[in-house]
Amino acid sequence: MNDVDVSKQIQQMVRFIRQEAEEKANEISVSAEEEFNIEKLQLLETEKKKIRQDFERKTKQVEIRNKIDYSTQLNASRIKVLQAQDDEVNSVKDAVAKKLGRVSSDKSAYKALLRSLIIEGLLRLKEKSVLLRCREADRGAVESVLEDAKKEYADKLKVALPQITLDKQVYLPPAPSANSHHGLHCTGGVVLASQDGKIVCENTLDARLDIAFRQKLPQIRKKLLANLGS
């Protein structure tokens, strides 16, 4: 084999090696690009998942915050409504109390009322001896009806006349005035108690108003709500 042939063979081998190297380099490049794309997609999906989770978490926080705000506002509105209802109810009670305060101005009718209240108290206590308290301003009116009240009570129960001691040391509070309407006061009536003080019958106009108001409160609220809604 001459030099020319040897040179040709060497060139063929070089071309073959170069081609093989280029093909191998292309394979490595393609494989590396594929791996890069796969890893890039994986990283992208991971980041997307994190973003979605973060968005869901923040959305849930906003929903919870909105629910708390709504509940707070709703409770505040309910409190305002209840307060308005209470104000209306109390204004009605105050108006009735003022009317009761004028009951004692009719002397004749008030004496008859005191007599009835004393008899009612005696019937509740059913005691042979009782202590009676009234306002200092009502002392004369109470003394004028006391005997008739004792007699009617005794006739009703077919018993002996009870002994009634009118307390002249401790009186019920006076009538309410313009300056002390919400202070300690009594619009009228009497309080009867057993001599040992264990049984007490509070038969004042204020106590009767409280009882009547508690019993009628549902109807009063319903009526007020109907008026507010109309």
C-alpha cells in the first residue's frame, strides 16, 4: 500500500471518528435539553402548586375575616334593635307610672283603693297580727279605712278581726318628684308583713305595675314591634 492509499484511509477514519463524535454530541445535547425541559416543567408545576395553595389559603382567610365582620355587624345591629325595643318598653312603663302617680289626687277613689289593697294583703297573709306600712302622706287615708278593711276581711274568712299595727316610725318612700323621678319613691299603696317579718306582701302601686308589666311584656313588645314596622 502506497502513501496515497494510507492517506486516504487515515482521512476516512478521521471523518468517521468526527461524524461519530458529532452524532454523540448531538445525542448528548438532545438528551440534556430534554432533561432540562422535564426539570423546568417539574419546577414550574411545583411553583404553580405553591401559588394555588397560597391563593386558596389567602382566600380562606378573607372568607373567615368576612364572616367574622358580618357576624360582628349583625350582632351590633341586633343589640341596637334590642336596645331600641327596651327604650320603647321603658318609655311605656314610665308613662304608665306617671299616670299611677296621679291616682292619689282623687281622695275618695284613692281611699277605696287603699281599702281594697289592705284587704287583699290580709287575704294573702292570713295572719292574726300584721304590720302595715304606707307613705307618710297616706297615713290619714289608711287610718280612715283600716277598721272597714279589717271587718270585711273577717267577714270573708269568718274569723276574728285581725290586729293591724300601723308603722308610724318607718314609712314608704314619698311620691316621685320632677327632680327625683328615678330615685327611691312610691306612687302609693301599702306593704303588709307578719309580725316576725318572715312573710311580706308588697301591695304598692309600683309593685303591682311591675307584676302587670312582666305578665304583659310579650304583648307589649309585640304591639311596639307592630307599630315600629308600620
